[in-house]
Amino acid sequence: MPEKLNVGVIGAGRIGRLHAEHLAYRVPGVELVAISDIIVSAAEQVAAQFQIPAVYQDHRRIMDDPAIQAVVICSSTDTHSQMIEEAAAAGKQIFCEKPIDYDLGRIDHALAAVKQAGVKLQIGFNRRFDPNFRRVRDVVAAGQIGRPQVLRITSRDPQPPPIAYVKVSGGIFLDMTIHDFDMARFLMGEEVDEVYAAGGVLVDPAIGEAGDVDTALITLRFKSGAMGSIDNSRKAVYGYDQRVEVFGSDGMVTVSNNLPDSAVVSTAQAVTGSLPLFFFVERYTEAYIAEMKAFVEAVVQDTPPPVTGLDGRKPVVMGYAAGKSYRENRPVKLSEVDA
Amino acid sequence: MPEKLNVGVIGAGRIGRLHAEHLAYRVPGVELVAISDIIVSAAEQVAAQFQIPAVYQDHRRIMDDPAIQAVVICSSTDTHSQMIEEAAAAGKQIFCEKPIDYDLGRIDHALAAVKQAGVKLQIGFNRRFDPNFRRVRDVVAAGQIGRPQVLRITSRDPQPPPIAYVKVSGGIFLDMTIHDFDMARFLMGEEVDEVYAAGGVLVDPAIGEAGDVDTALITLRFKSGAMGSIDNSRKAVYGYDQRVEVFGSDGMVTVSNNLPDSAVVSTAQAVTGSLPLFFFVERYTEAYIAEMKAFVEAVVQDTPPPVTGLDGRKPVVMGYAAGKSYRENRPVKLSEVDA
Amino acid sequence: MPEKLNVGVIGAGRIGRLHAEHLAYRVPGVELVAISDIIVSAAEQVAAQFQIPAVYQDHRRIMDDPAIQAVVICSSTDTHSQMIEEAAAAGKQIFCEKPIDYDLGRIDHALAAVKQAGVKLQIGFNRRFDPNFRRVRDVVAAGQIGRPQVLRITSRDPQPPPIAYVKVSGGIFLDMTIHDFDMARFLMGEEVDEVYAAGGVLVDPAIGEAGDVDTALITLRFKSGAMGSIDNSRKAVYGYDQRVEVFGSDGMVTVSNNLPDSAVVSTAQAVTGSLPLFFFVERYTEAYIAEMKAFVEAVVQDTPPPVTGLDGRKPVVMGYAAGKSYRENRPVKLSEVDA
Amino acid sequence: MPEKLNVGVIGAGRIGRLHAEHLAYRVPGVELVAISDIIVSAAEQVAAQFQIPAVYQDHRRIMDDPAIQAVVICSSTDTHSQMIEEAAAAGKQIFCEKPIDYDLGRIDHALAAVKQAGVKLQIGFNRRFDPNFRRVRDVVAAGQIGRPQVLRITSRDPQPPPIAYVKVSGGIFLDMTIHDFDMARFLMGEEVDEVYAAGGVLVDPAIGEAGDVDTALITLRFKSGAMGSIDNSRKAVYGYDQRVEVFGSDGMVTVSNNLPDSAVVSTAQAVTGSLPLFFFVERYTEAYIAEMKAFVEAVVQDTPPPVTGLDGRKPVVMGYAAGKSYRENRPVKLSEVDA
């Protein structure tokens, strides 16, 4: 058996903790050797739970450790590009949570650093590893529905984030729709050329006061002429709503929500099924594990990571185009925001 | 038992024949006494099949018959407004197939004639009488899903019409989407303010050469701020695809396609269900009967018809706005085309 | 166009009225010329509603009318075999509601009369014409699921009949399960050899006091060695429950209940669908029409009727075997009750 | 944090390996400290994979280790009762795979040893921990469907076991149906009084030559008068088929199969969904983890285990009754085989 890959996790928040658990228990061929967080107590707690030997406040201790081959960056978004550059400089293989950054210049700088260092960079678009969406991609890629013509994505959260978060989130298009933009590229296997975004404050006026919208309906125009529609809401009372449909010249493929069980109760009043799984932690557990396995596999087998730096950059461009489209109430070409 | 309502049908094409059958056998309280068609052999054939006593080439014979209380106009679209005016002048109760006309001025003229004559006019938006869509409307109107926020309509035909028809159809937005525009108003219970239509020729280049598109993705902005999305295709290989979803502050209601049977066959290869009913004649049989029953009921009980002249006019306005939006690639307010 | 088939209906109760409506409006090639009922006012009411020219108290007026080519027997069960014999003697083509009789000797006598007269006899097992069950039969007959091994039928009524009816019904196995026995033969395409019936009074003690059971679970052993299971209840609070499944060496086919619409409402509490159609009149409307069309077609085209006298006899034998099995709590071969 | 529970696994076959993985990675509060197998290389392989410190050929090394508080018995069925007695004598907490034994006397001896030692014993009926079946139990126990009247269990394997296994399996009723017998007791919350088992060799003649059947249809009579039906097949070509339905005075609850994804592909030929998960390892992964968590919790919190020794004994009695019923083709009371 080959030696295990030594990994350090940077950031011990919700998503860092989740990756740490998977690296500790669910991903073979890995040794989770260190975790850092500027709030060191958070890192200590995670380390205790998953028996991680080294705990640091300063992430540079991880960067400086020659025994660590790969880092998983789960710190706050505004530090991602810097972390990527430091990791690249230290020769580490890199898994980084989305988005890379909200500034295209800084993204490009970080990607250049990765390229120069010759290390791998995988971006955390976990939904690509969900069995439903992966199956849709496979069906489309295999030509089972012919030439794709219309994509429909419904993506609704069960509840809005705190207003404090909304204020620093970059707005719904960069914070929430970004996942759907990635899905659009992934499922259709081609690039978007133009975006038209309608939006409104229909859920909570406080979101509007924070300068954001909470409901959006986005039209995508792909380079091939195919079209796409994404509808987002910050609040679906029945739970996390994550469905996609691709319609093509020879057919259609759809996927529906995941439920905790298949029970159907029929009474004199109604026939009742279970609500969808509540939110992304429940819905995408297996996807988070699969993406980390794929990262480890890419590193160990020296193959390209399945979600590249470019895959991390494009949805940010799309988010900017959507924001501009919404503000100006007109279709916006991606080239307008990414000259 | 009260005397029966004497009805004459004008036009013995596909839809005229369908209404004649329903008036002959499926709608109580009615006597189908006459049918006309400029191709008199067509009228004769229908008359023989459904035992209609009088057959005419000239529809004015129906208009002039004082024993006939109501007419069902199924002639070609370009004659609708004239027929309505004649029928109104003759004091007939009027059922008219959609659209009233492609010219707003002529629509207004016809509606004014109806108003002045004090007769009833019901427009043939049959989908309002489909059990699925009616149920969606009831759920929304009852407040079961709270305040409506996002409407999604998927409306795809199993096959494109002949190119000869495409050329005179008024274009996809006036010929096909018009039904979905009516659905949008019906389901949401409010008016649309602005339309953005993306479209393309993805099914058949000949449709493009005829000056039309065959695939469309339309964003609606309702007056309340709610949004809607309609996706149309002229060709869904799996059959007639007619689904809607309304999402609101307290929930969601969806309806799916109608199937010929509920059989599911599981083999070593796949789990397979039946294709949707092929097209509108199969899918909307009950809706066509129900709309005619509703018309007869409105006449007999002297109540307002459930689909008014205004209901016939608004979708035409929306069709024009969609066409303009598509050509100019920008959102268009309804007021721009209906000053 | 060939002359129409003149038909007379005997019996103007619920089922007679239903057939009369279909013969009047929904079955082409037929002229409904007469109806009789010993309660003549019932016949008069139906005749008025569906414009039937002749109304009689005495069914022999129909038998004696040489212009009537076919009769539809909807009188009470105890008169069926006599009516069949009279109709056969009069040379009429015969459609008779199930069951032919509760006495095997009288059934055989009636079937002999039919044979001797050389007329056609179709028994009213309407479920064979339901699109779901017909599709199951087609899938099985086409070999799509290989060799059938296990049949499952769930057949539950929404509410028990009145106790007065229960007392004269012949018991659940002859009154209710008889339809499922017919389904079993129809779907599997082979005969049953042995029956084991478990039963109980779980719904209403009054049914037990009337000497019957209201819940039953019946095991069938087919001649090929395949097995079947039928579960019956007189009361499913959620509505008429009519499902079947056939499992075979190469797969499985299942059908589920028919719903009034496909609406699914998702709220914070639940995901809710519609209850099944309430009872047989709603569920089997199309099946009743289709069976009558099939009868007319068999007569007009002089082909064997799709549900024969033997098909009417076998389920009665199975009902007796089930009753004996229940009383003696042991498997009973059909040959034990039909020596 | 309290000290961890030290556990040893006895038997490193398929199920032992599965439990070892869960104890190593998925069950908190546990330290998997030893594994044994008479084929020591099998134990060594598992130990290497999951970093288990101690590996033995002789299970008594585990029994004799005072640091080990609990054992998980996954050895061959014929050793279970002896292992339980040894473990009880050593004061270990015991998790034992089903069945305890095929001999009721040995089961009773083992259970007596457990009782005398005052240790806990949990039997590995994993399906009780499946989210679907657990939900059914909860719905029934909460009275949501009123008084249970009819239970239906469909339980079909994707492929028969090797004939060599069939010969020593104890027969389908003790090897396969035993799980369904447990489900019946669990879901209905009451005991079975009488069993009638029909069976046949419909899948593979070699199974018949080995003295067993491969298809069975079993009628259960519960003490309350409620009835149950279990249908088993050794070969469902479409995959593992595990469905249940409970029908009661106030409604019904059903659960369907688990699928790898929710994708539905519609083409011109068919609407196709995914096959069920292949077999128990895929279908019941979460159930296996949940049962082990429940065992650890029962030990740590000193509460009764959720599946007791009696729960392990009853299905064996039912299996004997079913076998006797099949051979004698008559209903058999459980008291006949468990005097």
C-alpha cells in the first residue's frame, strides 16, 4: 500500500469541519495531519473530535510543513486567493472552497501562481459530485437526449442567511446562483454567452435594505444557441429545492429532490409524502465526500482535477454579468464584464 | 326540464368537428341544429356523423336563423372578429376560438360590438378547464401556497406544424405561447407588466426561414413583482409536455403530464413508464367538454362567461410584446405595444 | 354507413342507467331503442334523459321486438340466468352484467341455451377494459416480464355497502373478490387450481353479524405453479384502491391508482397529492364505455366477445372455493367445488 | 469526553468486514481494538485496512481480554449460540448477527446465559434501522393509520445464493423470510399466531434439487386478527426489491425502493428511471451503521437494546412454522412448532 497523502485543513468553520470529518473517516488514502484557524479554539475542537495531531492558529505553519502535501482551504472568501498563492509557492496541492475571490484580477493572479508552481487546484463545486446531477451530465454527454436545447434549474434555499451575512455575501448572484452557474456549464458542457437576470425582494424587505434581492429568475444564452433558466429563492418553506432538467432534440432528463424516506401516507384527507432534505449539509453529504475523494485521486494519480481554476473563475464572471443585467434590466454579454 | 339551447357551429375543421361532437353527445341542455363551412363537404361530413339537421356553406344562414340562440365560431382566425360582430348584431350568444384576431384594433372593435349588443362572448382558452391547471388555480386562489412569487410553465408540442401553417400563424408567441400567456394570467390571478423573450431556431431551420423561432424562453414580470418563466419548444420527441409550477411564500404547487396509463415496467435494463398523451386532442378532451358546458351554463343561467373578451385580448398584447422583445433583445413593457 | 345495431336495456338501476348513457352518447353504431324496469318510473326517467323511444315495465316486450338485435341485461342478479335464456331463445345478442348467477347449475343451463341459440354472450367484467389493467395484460402476454411468477392484487372499496345488501350479496368472495378473480385469470392468462382464503371482520361488526367478512387475504395457486395474492377490504378511507402487480422471470409490471389530477402541494408541513378517484363509477367510466364498444364490435363484426360465458362462470367457482377455504381454514382446490 | 467503548469483532467475512469498517470510521464513541477469524489472513486483511491493533485466529483471545467490553459476533451461524454463551460468561456486551441459531433449544440456552450474566444482547436485524421501515413503524405506532388491518411485504433478492449455500442455509423461510418475519413483528407491533406458506421452485430447478423453494407467498394471521402477506423471490432481475405497506382503519402507509439517483429520461420510446440499488450492502448501508450506533448507545447508556434476544428467537419459530405449513400445505399455528 502506498504511503498516505498528508493533508492540512485551513479554516475550522462549518465547511472546514465537514471536510475534516470526511478526510478523517471517509476518504481513503489520506492522513489528516493538521488544522488551523485564526480562532484557534475552533480548530482545537475539530482536532479533538477527529484526532488531528497538529493544531495551529497561523495557517503558515501548515504551508511551511514539508511533510504536508496538500491543503484544503476553507477560510473566509477574502483570504482564498492569498492562501492559494501561498500554497502554490509552498508547492502544495490545493483544494479551495468556492468562490476563489470576488475580484477577477485577484483570481487571475492566483491562477497564474498555481500554473507557475505546477500544482493542482480543485475548486469546491460539490454539486458536480451529487449522484443526480452527475447522472444528468452523463446522460447529456452520452447524447441520450440529443443536442441540448433548454436547461432548467430550480435552486431554492430553505431559509435566508442572516442579514449580516447578506451584506458581505457579494449578493445573491455571486453567493447563491454561483453554484447554479457552475451547474449550467457542467450539465450543458458549454459556455454561456449572455445573461438576463430578473430579480426582486419577495421574501424579506431587510434583504432589500441590505442592497440584495432574494428571488431571481435568470435567462442564460449558451454559445450554441441553447437557452437556460435558473430560478432562485432564498426561502422555500418545504425545504432545500434542487432540481434540474435538460431538454434536447431527442429527449429530456430530469432529477428531483432527495427525501429522507420514501414513505407515503394515505388518509381520508390526503396522500402525503416526506419533505425534501433540509439543506446542503444533508443533501450533499455524499457529494462532499466524493469531491474530496476525487481531489485525492487526482493528486495521487497525477491527473487533472475534475473542477479546475477556470471552472472557479467562470461562474464569478457570470455572477457579475447577472448583477449588471439586474441593475440595468437588460441582457448582458459575459464579455462586457470580462473584457 | 327547460327547452334546450339551440346552437350552430361555424367551421367544420378539426376544432369545429371536435366541438360538434361534444355539443352532440357530451354537453347536456344543448341542441346542435346547424353547422356551416365554406368547404361544404366538410360540414356535411360532420353533420352526418353527429346527426346535425342543417348544413350550410354560408355561415350567414346560421346568423339569420332566429331559432339559433348561440354560435360556436371555429372558422379561420382571420374571420373571427368579423364573425363575432355579425353574431353580436344578430343577438347570438358567442363562443369563439382563440385568438380573437391578431390586430388589437379589430379585437377592440369586435369587443365593442359584443358589449353594445349585450350578448355573451367566451373565448376558447380550453386549458383553464383542465383538471390539473384548474386545481393549481384553486390552490393559489385559496392561499394554500401563500403569496405567489415564481411561476414556471413548460409547454412543448410533440411536433411542429407544417411550414405552410407556420408562415401564417402569426409566429410562435401569438400561435403557441398565447395559451401559456393565458395560463400565466389565470394561474397567478394578476396581470403581467413586462416580458423578456429569448428564442432560437433549434428544431428545424425551415421554421427560421419562415421567419419564426421554434424554441423560446420567456421571462414575465407581474405587476406585484412576482416573476414567471415559460419555456416553449415546437418538438418534444416524448410527446405533449404541459406542466406548471407556482412557488409562493408558503409553498409550491406542481402538476405533471397526463399519461395513458400508470403502468411501470421494471426489467434488468430499466424501470419504464408510459409516454405522455400525444397532443392536445388527447390531453385536453375533458377540458374541451368542460369549457363548452361552462359556456352553455353561462348562457342558460345568464352569468358572466368564465373566459371573457378581455381574457382573449390580453394574451395577444403579450404575444406582441414578446415578439418585440425577441427582435430587440430587451425586456418590453406591455404598455409599449398597447399604448 | 351500415344500419345501426338496435339495442334494448333491461333494468334501469345504477348500472343500467350508466350503460344507457353510454349506448345513447358514447358508443357509435348503436341505437338505444328501448329500456325496461319492473319499477317503470325508473325506466321512464332514464328514457327521458337519454331520449330512448320505448319504455316498458315488462322486459318481454324487448325480447319480443324483432327490431331489437341485442339486449343489455342489468336487472337484479337472481334474474340474470333467466333473462339470458329468454334472450337466447329470442335470438338476441346478449351483454349481461356479472355475475351470471350464484348457482353453477343455473349458469350451465344458461350457457347451454346461449350455445344452442348460437348467439353471443359477453359478461360485464368491466375492469378488463381499464387502460391500466389492459396494459398489464399486454405486457404479460407479450412476454416483456418473462414467465409470470407472482401476481399481487390490491382491491379495496372506499366504503362498505349497506348491511341489507351484504345479507343478499352472496358474501365478499362472490360479490367483491369475483372481480379480482376475473382479473387474476385475465392478467395471468391461465387458470387457478387452488385457493386459500383468510378473512376477518375488521371494519364493521355488523358485517360479521350478517354472516360475512369485510377483509380478506387470498392466496391463489395457478396451474403453472405461479402464485397470486389478493387483498380486499370493504373500507379504504382514502378511496377506491385498485392496484395490481405481476412479477416474472424477466421483470415486473405494476399499475397504481387513478387520481383526479396530478397536483402536488408542498408546504412547510408536507408534500401532498390528491386522493384516488372515489369509486368504480369515477374510476372505470372509460372501461364501461370500452366494454360496450367491444360488445357492439363483436356483434357487428361477428367475432367472439372478449369476455365469454366461461369467463363469467370461472370466478363464481373461485368464489365458492374461497368461501369454503375460509370456513374450513385450509387450501381448497377448485375441483372440490366444481366436480 | 468519556472513555471509548472497546470492541472486538469475531468473524472477518463479508458482514464482519462491514461492521469493522463502521466501527472504525462511522460509529462514534467506539474503539475497535481486535478482530478474529479462523482464517486468520481474512482478519489480517480487515485489520490492515481499518487499522485494528490486534488480530487473532482464536476468538477466545477476544473473550479473554478484560479491556474489551463488547463483542460483535459475525462468525458462521452454527457458532453463534456458543459465542453468545462464551461472551456472556466473559461478561461482554453482545451484538450478534441473525439468526441466533436454527435450534430453538440452543437459542433458549444462549438467551438464558445472557440473562444470567446480566449482559446486553442485540440481534442484527438491520432493516429495523432503515429510514423507510422505521418511518412506517413510527406512522403505525403513532396511530396515523388507525388500527392496522393488512400488512404487505415484498422482499425479493436480485440473485439466488450459490447452491452450496442454499444447501446449508436452513431453507428460504429461515434464511431469507426470517428478515420479513422480523419486519412483520416490528411494523405491526404484535405477534403472529398462524402462518400459511405457499412456495415453489420457479427460478432455478437446482434450488429445488437442493430441497428448497425459491419463491414463496406467506399469509400471516396476527393475534389481533390483522393479516399479513409476504412475497419472496430469490431473483428479481431489476434488483433488490424491498417494499412494505400497512393498511389500517384510518389509512395506509407505503414505502418504495431506494434508487441510486432520481433521474428520469424521456425519449421518443419511453420514460425511464433508475433501477433499485442492487442488494443489501448498497440498500442498507445506513441501516447497518444505525444499528451499531444503537448498540453502542444501549451499552454506554445502559438501556435495553432495541432488538432483543426474544426478537431473535421469534422469527426462527415463524420460519419453522412456515416450513411445516409449506410441507403440509395447511395453515400452521406457531404453538405447533414451539410447544
